[in-house]
Amino acid sequence: MGYKRVVQATPLIRERCRELVLDNDKLRKIMEVFLNNVHRGLRKDTHPTSIVKCFPTYVQDLPNGTETGKFLALDLGGTNFRVLLIELSHEHFEMKSKIFAIPQHIMLGSGEQLFDHIAECLAIFVKEERVADQKLPLGFTFSFPLSQTGLTVGYLERWTKGFNCSNVVGNDVVQMLNEAIDRRGDIQIEICAILNDTTGTLMSCAWKNHNTRIGLIVGTGSNACYVEKQENAETWNDVDMGSGNVLINLEWGAFGDDGALDFVRTEYDEDIDRNSVNPSKQKQEKMISGMYMGEIVRLALERFTKDGLLFGGKGSDMLFERGRFYTKYVSEIESDPPGVFNNLRDICEELGLKHASEQDYINVRYICECVSRRSAHLVSAGLATLLNKMGEKKVTIGIDGSVYRFHPHFHNLMMEKIKELADPSIEFDLMLSEDGSGRGAALVAAVAARLQKEKQAVQT
Ligand code: BGC
């Protein structure tokens, strides 16, 4: 009487989940290898064979708050495709947007179909917004690995996140979009920048907070970019417009594709990879991001149920169905206070697991926690590596993505772990980006326009 029962996962479940726990020794090992990968990506001689690509983005300058104008933006690369109209004025911006679905047959169809679809959505939008008669500058947030040779030239290196359209890899996606627009012949657009969502996130946070030096996405996919000195970015070959810096799109999702993370990958990670549209690619992303997190949990639940450790050994068709345990469940389950299982009870009912016991709830929550913590810890190890490398004393990290936004503890897990792993003299904070992919695209376009104007003013 009077004692609160200790709510703990059963010892066998804890034991089986041990492989999902990354202690600081393992994380430090990961940091060391990751840093090495970053150096390889930056150096000219090792770049071609490097796993972490460190692509220069051709964005050299951060916004200074004076950017103004009316811009269109496209945002492709998460769960949705969006078209936006953005008006920047000093310290203020307005935005209208429309979301369009990208049906599965287009995600896996031909490149021409994909870009025709994008051009069609764009045409619908500019007509609805009554700006079809203006030739507005457009920033294209295209959140896949691009090898760039300029601000408006980007060759697709590989598809990720469930996309697999034919005849795009190796091609310049700006040119493909321009061709699709020309095929229609009913709209006029000037594409003035192509960028990654991490770049957009960094730019949109930097607009408000001038210490922003890193952009991070933990959403459908995962990736980061950061401010590097041009002299360190050996594959960069453009003129310095004055800052001496260039943003580097790390493409850290590919980390581990050479086996570097095999010492911490589990049978669930291997299963996810084998059954994806891009086997043996994006191995770190598959351990971190929202496209896979729910499925990792489901695979563990399936295995433990079949081994008689959960639900009295009796699962359900839905529990055993690929993709049926959504990542949002993980956030919902962990949003209940400890010892309360309101969301989890509903989810179990939804999955045909009415027979779940209180101990099952405790166990399932524990498994979710292990998987989401591991993700937050891997992200933190990557960020701590960058913070240590950059050597700046005060850094804001701009962040976007559904996992960071909706998981109730992700932010705190990251704060705690980065503090443990980064040099203690570095001050950092984590800032949620307000629509980096949209506003960031407008900002990249606007900064490019501002620099161009400044350059012309100097020449005349
Ligand atoms: C892509 C990156 C992108 C990230 C987040 C990854 O799959 O390769 O370019 O930044 O997802 O959207």
C-alpha cells in the first residue's frame, strides 16, 4: 500500500533492445569516422569516392534582413509537393502556398512525367494567384543529393526517400524543369536558384538569428548543411563574393553506405534496407528519419511477438504488415506521460491488438523510446562533430522536419546529448525553422539578387 509500482520494461525486452542503445563510446567512435568522411568529401582528390559528399551549394552569403521582393518557390522532397508565393519586406514576410500530392506512380515513373506534373501544379498556382503575367524569380527547393556547378545548375546524384523516377540521375534538374515549362508554353518563370531543404532551413533561421551556421532536417529524410570556409571546400571553384564562405550540403544520410555504421546496425536496419527502393544506400538516414522510424519499431515488435515476448505471442495481421506502424505513432505513444497509455491503447486497438496487457504497453513504449533516442543520438553525434570542427564559440542550429517538430522529446534528447559530445566551451541552441523550404528558397533567390546588384553597383 502506498508504493507506486515501478513501471519497467521486462528484463528480456530490455536485453533484446540493448543493441539499439548507443553509448557515448560508440557515439564518439561514430563522430571520429564521420569527421573523417567530411574531410574526404571536401577534398578534391577524395571527393569522387567519398561517401559523405559535402556538395558546395553555391550559396556564399547569409541573409542580412534587407532582402525584399516577390518570389515563387517550389518545394519537392518531403511527403508533399508545394508551390509558394512569398513576399519579403524588411523583417517581415507573407506567404501563400498550395500543397499538391505526388502520386506513387509519379514518384516511381519517368522523370519527364514528374517534371510535367510539377510544371502543371506551378501553372495552376500562378493562375489562381493571378501572377501568371509576371515573370517572377523562382527558388526551387529540391531535397535530394545534387552535384552543383552553379546556383542554377544541379545534377541529381541519386534519388532517396522512396522516389525513383527514371532518366533523372545524372541530369540537370533545373534544365528538366525548364524544358517541362517550355513544353506547356503557358507560363514564364525565371529559376534563379536551386537548393536543398537544409540550405533553406539555415537561410530562414539566419534571417532572424545571425549566429545560425548549421541547417538540419529530421523529417521524411535526414541531412545537414553548414557554413564552411571556401578554402576548405576544394571542389568549389567560383568567385568569392566577399564572405569567404560557402554552404556545404553534407548529404549525411549516405553515411555508413561503405559499412562504417555496421558495428551498430541491427537486423531491423538490415531488413529496412533490403526492402527499400534504394538498397544499400542512405544507411544512416534509414536509422534516423521519419520514413523509417515507425517501421523499425514495427519490425522489433513483430520479432518480439513471434518470440513470445509481447502480446502473449499473438500478433495481428496489421502488426505484421509492412509500413503499417507509422512514425507518428512513436511520437503519439511518447507524448503520453510516463505510466499513461491513452494513445498507445488507441493505437493497439487500431492495429487489432485489443488483447495487449499493461506490461505490453510498458514494453512497447520502451521499444519506441529506444528507437527514437537512437535517432536523436545519431543526429547529435553528427552535429557535435560539426560544432567541434567549425570552432566557433556560439552557434545556432536551424532545424525543420516532422520528427523534430512532432516528437515530444527529440529536442531535449538532442540538447542533452550534444552537450555531452561537443566541446564544452561551445555555446549552441536549436531553433525551429519557420518553413525553411519555402522562405529559404525565396531568401536564396533574394540574396543572389542582392549580391548581383551590389556587384553591378561596384562595376559602374
Ligand atoms: C536527401 C537530402 C535531404 C534530406 C532531408 C535526404 O534523403 O538526400 O538532400 O536534405 O533527405 O529532406
